[in-house]
Amino acid sequence: MEISGVVVSLLPLQSGQGKNGTWKKQEFILETPGQYPKKVCMNLWGEKVDEIRISVGDKITASINIESREYNGRWYTDVRAWKVQKESGGKSGSDVPPPAEDNFVPDNSGTDDLPF
């Protein structure tokens, strides 16, 4: 499954020691585009944290696995990104100022290509 959007927040890096050695987890918030944007908390585990360097403002498409598990009668859902593709060009388009329309100068040379 894939989901696209803009990274709006990086949560603190978590790490610890388990029975299989050390582990680390990076959680981040992705906001989807559209009329009704949604925010999704996702995470990267282990080597993926170092391989996939994401920053706030990055436009990405993430391949994800969704899994729920029960603990003490409550259910917890995990959205794990296993592949992340950044949109080419780096930063989001919101960092680029809109073109200046105040400098428009009409061409009044009389050589229109319009048939009317």
C-alpha cells in the first residue's frame, strides 16, 4: 500500500536494547493532500532510519504496512514505512514564491494569431 503527502512533523528518535540487540524507531507525521487533508503517524525502524533521511517539508510517497495488535484488551495500530521516495526537486513547492504578475506588459504589436 502507498500513501503520499508532506512531512509536517518529526517526533523524537526512540532507541533501546532488546533481546536481539539495539533498536531505533523514528516516528513522523504525514499530511495527505486534498479537500480534507488527513494526518497519519508513521514510523521507520532499524536501518531504515539512517537510510531514509526525511525532513519537515519533504513531499514523499511511502510504501507502508499496516498492522494491529492487542495488548491487555486494547488494540494498537502500527503504520510502518518500508520504502520512501522523495519528490524530485527536494523542498516542497510552498518554499518557492509565486510568479510576480504585477510586471506583466501586454504585447500591443498587432500581430495576433487569433482568428477573431
